[in-house]
Amino acid sequence: MSNTITCIIVDDEPPAIRLLKKYTEQLQDIECVGSCTRAVEALALIEQYKPDVVFLDIQMPDLTGIQLSAIIKDKVKIVFTTAYPQFAVEGFEMNAVDYLLKPIPFNRFIAAVEKIRKQNTERTAVKLPVDMATDEYFFVKTDGKNRYQRIEIKDINYIESIKNYVVLHTSSEQVVTYNTLKYFEENLPNKLFIKIHKSFIAAIGKIEKTDNNEVWISGKCLPLGDTYRNDFFIRIEHFKI
């Protein structure tokens, strides 16, 4: 599965393109799918590859980055790259995700990628009503553009956080989505789910057994974290006979 951010680099200076390409190659979650040295060429590349973001130089011949951004801003995210800080205000007025000042340090490039990733997560997350009934559902973004999968809340056994991703373990499959455990903790029905570890949320109705350190769901042994133990057993008390 892939949640890779795709990008195009537009700059009239080949060394600047090579630097950003090198940066993308050092990160796992962003891929450069094309580059060009003239803004007018970028239009065809955007139409061909439909990237998530364009790293766009401002000072270019024929058509400036600001002029190009006015044309493409509704189609793709924009990160301006320039040696001229005086264009920053104008750049942000075009709703740019970020504004990178040359020479661009690697840590600033990473920060820009994180901003893009955060916006993608906020845009693709489907808000869950707090009072959802157990027979309701939601959609999560999976691999590829505009690919979503329906998840029945009643089918969720537990939810696991793995780095920048969340795995929804259901009765029949595992669904991976780019999101945070905190998002699901805040939006899934509190009466049906409980956080048992910094990396796990459990469906209370799917718990088979537990002891002081572990929780079993569907034959899977999950850790019960020290921070969550007291609240967990308080909740379990309500179901004891």
C-alpha cells in the first residue's frame, strides 16, 4: 500500500531541481514524478501526473511562479521555492502550503513535507459523529488517490498505531490508513471503545479475556499499558456480574 506524496519540481535552475530531487529520495513518503525548467511546461506535467504538490520557483522566464500558481492553485498544492524573501507575502496570498527560501536546508524541506502530509490527513479524514450506533460506518483513505474503504464500526476488533499509520483490525481484514490514533480515540463512540495502550484502542465488546498486563481480542494478545490500566478496569467493572 502507498500513501506517498507525489510532487513536481519547477525551477529554471537545474542545480535547484537536483537538490530537491535528492531530498525526495532521502524520504520514504514523497516521490518526484517530474520536473521542468519553465513554468509553462509545468502545466502539461500537472495534467499528466496529477501530483499532490508542486515545488515552484518564483523568478522564472516567460511565466513567473506567482502567475502559474494563479492558474494551478485549485488543482494542486503549492510550495514556493525562491531566493527572494520579499515575495513571501504574495506567495502566501496564493494559499501556498509553505515558502522555502534558498538555499533550502533539508530540515525545512522535511517541515514542508510534514505540512503537506498534515493537510492531506485533514482533507481525507471522514469525521465520525460521536453518537454513532454500532451498525453505522465510516470511510477511510487507503492506498492511491481517491481510494476509500468502508468500515463497519461493529466489525472493528481493535485499532493499532504504527508510526504514521493506523491499522484497523476488523473481523475479516486489516485496513491501513494514514492517520493518527488520537483521531480515532476522539471520534469513535466512547461507550464502545477504550484506549488500552499508547498504540492500541480496543473494542470493549470484542474483549475475550484480560489480566493485569494483557488484553485478548480475537485470539490476539495486546499489551495493557500502565497509564491506561486503572481506567480500563473501571470500565470493565460496569460489565461484571
